[in-house]
Amino acid sequence: MPNPHPKIENLTSFKRVGDRDLGKVIGTRYPLDVQVALLQLKDSQGFIRGAVEAALRERGLMGNDDTAA
């Protein structure tokens, strides 16, 4: 049940990482050995986000600047 009296300051459409807005969550599943390695990282979400962005840029699916979407 939604909060009938939400705090306005908590109502944001997107979270931010640094100076960039984050969009919707896209869930992925990994083989167990990959999962174990990722869980050892301090910032696994940041690592995955960076790896995916690098791969997309390498394939020409994103621009080379940080603001490309």
C-alpha cells in the first residue's frame, strides 16, 4: 500500500551516479563462478555498469562521451 503522506524530497524519478541519471533496473543472471567473482568486488554494480558501457562503445552502440545514451 502506498504511503498516503510521502515526503516530497523522497519523490525522485531517477537515482544518480556521479553527475549522471540512472534509468530503469535491467536484471541479469550470471553463471555461479562469475557471481562469486562479482560479489568479491567492493562496487560490483559500478564494475558491471562500466564494463557494459565499454563494450557498447567498442561496438559503436554508444558515443564516446559520458553523456551519451
